[in-house]
Amino acid sequence: MASLKEEMEKKIMEILPPEAKFSRVDFEGGPNVIIYVMNPRYVMEHSEYIKTLAKELKKYIIIRGGDPKVRIREVDKLKRAITDMVTKSVGSNIIDDIVVDEPTGEVYVYLKKPVRERSKLEKEILAETGWKPWIIPTALEMGAGLPRSDIDAVKQIQLATAKDRLEFLRRLGMRIHREPIYRDARITVTGLGAQMEVGRSAILIRTKESSILLDCGVKPSSSGDEAPLLDELDLDTLDAVVITHAHMDHIGYVPYLFKYGYKGPVYMTEPTKYLMEVLLTDYIEQAESEGRVPPYSRQDLAQALYHTITLNYADHPTDISPDTKLMLFDAGHEVGSAVVHLHIGNGLYNIIYTGDMKYGPTRLLNPAHNKFKRAELLIMESTYGGKEDIQPPRQESEQRLVDLVKHTVEHEGKVLIPVFSTGRAQEILLVLNEAINNKQLPKIQSTSMGWCWKH
């Protein structure tokens, strides 16, 4: 492993000019290669060097200030500097929170709405402060409808475990960034759930070098919740878990893995991380309120969040094992939902796993990404894929919903719409709200059920 770092350091020194003041390279950050420089401003102003490094090292590069001395030390001063830069770039009163992660030299900037120039703003903050920023729109503003308490719960886990998490990421990086031991090209795909059934999605991908689990969901049934068929799973050799989105049939048993000894990473998008905390906390509380013993505890859920590594859509190929790279693409199913693209053997074999997807645009979401340069294996969600599953046009379906609600209200009835709390629920609320604004529906008063649509 030392020889690999030495080889990287040699290449970095060949590429970066003396003005960058290269300090060291490390694998902390798990799948990323961290390059420390004493002059981050220079590197940010000459981004062509970052592109060259990524191409030569074939890794995703993160630049950080090479010495704590080059960072703004006082937290209050750091927050003021970031606030000034954000205000100048995108306007005032947009910052939701700023969270400083001292051990990693990173700062999380939570904004009340998405910003188009996020990458540019992150570079400016790094150059000015020496801290590596992560700009994150709050989930509430991304359509997920998360209470502030749930966002804070995830952030508190991050802060409380910052030092331990840094060591976890370093160990993970050392494990990932090594030369593969085996060159065997065989790949096995094992369905552990969601095969000829709806629910408990879980697919195990194995090579001679790696073992990767795609989703780990629950199947609700009349006899009790059913887990994936985990007998095929060796948690000691499992390299990674990849989650497509935060519905229970895809995430419901993730903490269960940690209860029984898994200590590796879980990859997902940033919105999915917050939604997972909300839904699984609710799952535990619901089981307890009904006198049932949940399959895992809040501590197991905290461990799952602690081991979570978030990725952006189509940002860059991320190493998740010595022979496998991962990319996530928009699935159009709910906020944060992803299509998984695995590059195995330096891209020689490519697996596309869609999870749930939406092929057309909706009021909140873009259509699923569907253009890939190569795909040797496609694993596709097919719940509504039967010959008779012909969906009417969206406009027709929306009007049918409005007509049914109107008819029910006019006859003094109650409308109950069983639906997932994320994704489709927000779409339905938008349809109904628009109908009220357009006078297609009357104002509907709150009832004992606790629901109320207000004009």
C-alpha cells in the first residue's frame, strides 16, 4: 500500500507546480483521494490541474488545505466569511445552517434552496477559508418535506462521530485503493428478494475480488415483515451496500446488517440519507407502539447513518472496491432516487440496476436517465411491466383524481389516499393544490383525520 501512495505522490509532484505547495496525499474520505496543498487558492484558480490529476490517477480528487494553519481557525470568523460569500453569490437569508467538522477540515453549508453555481461557490469557499465545503440544499426545500428535527438528527450523528468516522474512511480508503488480487472475469448475480414478488429488494453482485449488495428492503405481509434472503450474505466479505432510494422495500433492512456485524460503507444520494433516517425512525417507533419488537434498534440505524457515504448524480466514477466503480444517475422516482451503474474490471463489464424509476417527467422530478455508453447487464424494475399495465396519460389521471375528490366532497364524504409518504404524496398534493387554486375544487376544511388543504 505504501508503494501505491509513493507512486501517487510522485505523479502529483510531476503535475502540480511549486506554487500549489503540495503537502501530502491520503485516502481519507473512503472512495476519494485527498490531496493536501498549502495554497488551495492557487489550485482552485487553476482547475485544469485537478482535471489532469483525476485523469492520470484515475481517481476522484478532493483538494484540502494542507495545514490547519492555512484555514480560518475561529469558527465564528469562518461562518461570517462563508455567509458573506454566499450572500454575495446567491443572495441573503438563504443559509439554513453551517456545521463545522473540525477533524476532517470540512464544513457543511446547508442552504434553504438549491443553487445553480454550487461547484463554483464551493471552490471560492475553499480558496478563501482553507476548509473543504459541502453545499447541501436542505431536504425540506428539495420537496422531501422533512422536519428540521430530522435534518438535525443526521447532522448530530455526523458531528458526534466525526473523529471515529475519519478513521473509518481512512481504513476504507486503504482497502479500496489497492491493486486487485484476482483477475478472474467471472461475475455472479444472486437475487435475495424482489424476484417474482413485490418487496424486499436485494441483489448481490460478486466477483472474485468484491461483494456488493444493491438495496436491502423489507416486504410487509400479513404474517409479519419479511427480510431479504440473507443466508447467501457473508457480512465479513461484503465490500459495499448501494441504496437506490428511501422506500421501505429498498432500505427497510439496512440497519439489520449493522446489527449483525457489517462494518462497511453504504452508498446513496444526500436526500436519500435524510429520508432514510425519517422513515426508519418511524418504522421503529411504529413497531414499538404496536407492541412488536422491531428487527433492529435506533443504535443500529445510527450505525447505518454513520457508515453512509453520499454521492451526487453522474458526478464521477467512485471506487467502491479494488475492481468496481460506481456512478449514480437520476431515476425520477422520488427525490434522491438513483439508477446504479457499476463498472467492473476497469469498465470491461457494466451493470445497470434501475431500482424503481419513472420514465416520464413529473411535476417535481426529471425523467430517469437512460443513456449509457455500455451495458452488459440490465437489471430493471418491472412491477408495472406486465402486458396489461398500460398507464393512462398523466393529465388524464390527474383530472380523474380531481373529479373523484370533487364528487366525494360534494357528497360530504372523506377522501383517503394510501400512498408512500415521499415521492407520490408530494405529487398528489401539488395536483390538489393546483385544483383548489384554479377553483376546480372547493377549499377543504380540516377534519378529525388531521388533513387540511388550504388555499
